Amino acid sequence: MRPIRGRLLGAMLAGAGTATAAFAQSGEAPRLAVELKPLPETGSREIGQLDVTLTFDAPVDEVRLPLVVNNVETVATRLTGLDATDADGALPLNAHRDGSADDEILRWTPGRPIRGPLTIRYRIPIENRPATRGAAPPIDLRRDDGAVSGSGATFLLLPENETPYRLLVRWDLSAFPSGAVGVSSFGVGDAATQAAQPAGRLQRSFFMAGNLGHYPAEGRDGAFLGAWQGRPPFDTRALMAWTSRLHGHFVRFFRETDPAPYTVFLRPNPVNPGGGVGLADSFVATFDEKTDPDDLRLTLSHEMFHTFSPRLSQAAGLESSWFSEGLAVFYQRELPFRFGEIDADQFLADLNSTAARYYTSIMAEVPNSEVAARFWEDTRIRTLPYDRGALYFADLDHRVRQASGGRRSLDDLMLAMIERQRQGRALANADWEELLERELGEAGVEHFRAFLAGTVPLPASDAFGPCFRRTTRPLRRYELGFEPRVLVEPRRIVRGLVPGSAAEQAGLRNGDEILQPVGQDSLQGDQAGLLTLQIRRGETTLALTYLPRGETVDAHQWERVEGVPDSACASYRQGSR
């Protein structure tokens, strides 16, 4: 999640010295409690509103909520009934709107000095609004089948400071019949952090409540918990049992001696199903009625990896996503395969999906320096850190194995970055280059810099072990058929229609208005995937369906080597550790 910069406690605290001094003298961190009360609509099981109550033991100079977080519209302009109180009673709040475009923020500051604990209350109407801005992580506040969920970053009014708080989460489910459950990244039901943490921990947490399914049926399976809303079209408990086993493998692989409780959330996504997002001690995955649980397993593996993996400094933003997302795509199949949780054919299918999307992309050589600015506007740019990053790491893994005679692998470099992170270092490209030079000499650093500049990585034929070899297949490039930026604009008016494209042949015209958001990331990797656009042309609305593909190119793929048993694949992957 992108951090939102803010001010620390300031002059408004002049009248609040007593409370602040008391916490300083006791050495105990102040409390920040969040109470959430979902309210079903009258005569319906669907949740219509969410009441939020925030209680601060220590005064704050402001609370805030951006209008957009990671391309998702928050509730900043929709919340109602906002009021605040302290020891002196009603406290006026002054609203301010700062910033511009995607950085716009709503701030609320107290109209007088705060005395004693501060309580802020407000209500949020729950609407499943279409994702008008296009592709985005599943963090918006959403209701389905008697449940509601969302990330704290999209609906909690919080201070932007580094003050450590004792964080508490409470649920008021009194409006529900018995059996309703509240789950958050902190655990089942009312929960609290063991150690004081900044308010930002709540922004990076997920909340789900109502008529939920959960695994295990009672409590938590060791360090693992699964919760879901809606009605997945597969055996959800079996999927959660698989994910729980994988979590145990990850804990051991990453040498975690005291793993934090971990939660998996599942919820519907009508626009871009199958995607997900990693949050604090949790991840969120999505589905629709066509979701294949085998595909979802690797999404869950991907997002779980983010919780354990090293991260470059947040200051680098999306420009560093080659590292976090590239590693996650490489290991999302590598670790389950190594641990026997997927077979060789499943490994191969996922590898070829990544390779097909990348090696057919006309954007394959766009430099990494351009990714951040264009990330949300074009699916072919957005997927580069994932696909190109994963293929770079596969190539690097093979180079390290070759140079070390099989004694070392990418694992060793990745775990070395984690160790630096555990020591409190803010990781940067320089850390990675230092490890590369130590492992492969200056050639390793030059190889990395060429990758960042846009050089196409190509792993060796046997880079994935003796079971697989590289080949080529004729595949078609993804071609939307019109200007991609149209799909992330407030009004999606078609322009830049490509003459002769499948979009034009299907009947699309410049000036048509696309009425519903379109998910492309998964579609881009599906050679047979059809795109349907709901459009308005004058007074007429219609649906146009076409195959968004252009020219055919020879794309690198991998295939099974005949006569090599699965056991040889497994022993090769295990041999690196």
C-alpha cells in the first residue's frame, strides 16, 4: 500500500498535555480502538451500512482519508453522520481537501484543543460500485450474500503519524441473527495487537463480517485462518486446507521462528476474478462463478509469498515492483512444486502462462523506469514487473546454480535480502547489486542493469530442471484495438480505434461509450479469451464481443521432456537447499 504522508501532533494539542503526559509517565502506549457495526437493510440479508467508531486515548491533530488508494475510490466523499467527542463533549471537526488528481486527500482537524480520549463516529452506505478507474486490487468496501468486507485503507479515518498505539478491533454484530462472524487481519472476533504499532497497521489490514464461511470451523488452525463471503463454485474448505499446509511450508522455508497468525480472505470479483492483494499478516483473493481452484491456488501462493518475502524501500513505489512481483511469480509455482503441493504439469502450465503473456507482448522491452508512470493505464505495462521479473529471476537462478556447481541458487540471495531486512535495513537496488557482484561478479550486475533497461530475459532451455526444455510456439499478441487509457478514465469514450483490428471488425467505433469496467490482466494471458464490451452509441446500448488478438509471433514456451519422471523434477528443485 502506498504510504500517505502526514503531519505529527502539533499546536492543536496545547490543551491536551494531561493525557499525553500520563501515557509518557506510565510508559504504556495509548490505545486506538476500532469498532465496526454492519447493519443489514430492512427486510434483506444484504448489508446496507457500516457504522464506524474510532477511539483514541491520545489526542491527534487530524484524521484523513485519500479519495483514491491504489486506483480504488475510497468512501471519503460518501461517509455520513460524522461527529466527534472528547472529555468536554461535542468536538467540531473542520474538513479540508488537499492535493490534486489521484493524490487528493480529505482531512479533518479539531476546531478546538482536545481534552481526554477522542471518539469519532460515522456511517458508510455500502454500495457495490463499479470499478470506474479500471484494474485495481480488491480492497474496496463490498457486500455480498449477507457479508461485507474491505481494507482499512479505503474506509478508516486515521492519523498519519508514527505514534505507536495498542490497536484493538471490536465487532458489534447485534443486528445479525446468531452465527454471524467478524474476522480481520488481527484474527477472529474482537482482537488486539500484542505490541504497539502505528495506525498505518489498520490501513494495511482487511476486515470481513456477517454470514461468513471460515476454516477451520472452530478457532484457528495453528497460525492459519480462512474466511470467505459469497458462494465460491468450488470446495472452499479443501482449498483452505491446501493453503494451510502451504503456509506451514512457507514458515519453515523462510525460517520463521515465531510466525504471526495468518488469514486468507476470499470474496467475489465480477471484474477481474482470480486476482488478489497481500496485506498485513493476510491476503485477499477473489473469484467468480468460473474460477478454477487450481488457478486460485497459485494466486494464494503468490500473495502468501509477499508476507514473508523481502521488499525494496517503499520510497521506490511501483518502480520497485519488478523485485516484489517478479519474485512472487517465480516462487508462486516454485515452492508449491518443491513441497509436493502441485505436480509437474501444473508447474508447467503456470510457467507457460507467464511466458506466453510476456513473449507475445509488444511492450516487452519497455524500460523499468517507465513502468510506474504507465502502470494503471495499460495492462501490457502493468504485467511487465510480474512476467519480466519472474523470467529474470528464473534466468538468474540458473546462472547461480551453474556458477556454484548446484550448491547455491536464487534462494540464497533472496534469503540474504530478508536477513538484511530483519536487521532493520531499508532495502534498495544497491543491496541487490552487492549480492549479485558477490555471487556472479560484475557480469551479474551488468545483467541486472540490462534487465532494468528493458533487455528481454531468456532462461536457458534447462533452467527449470531436467523435466522441461524450451521450445517455441506460434502465439498471437494481445491487442485491445483502441487506446488503452480509455479504460481507466471516468468516462470511457473510445478513441484511437486500430484500423483492421478485431475490435473494429466486431463493430466498435470511435466515440462509443464503454459502460462497464473491463478486466484485462488475466485475459491478456489467455489466447482464446474473448472480450465483451457493453457500449452506448447515441440512444442505443449493445454488447460487442471479440478476440483481442493481433499478429502472430513465435513465443518461447517450455515442454515436458519425454522419459524423465516427475521424481527427477522434484529432486532437482529440492537440491538447491
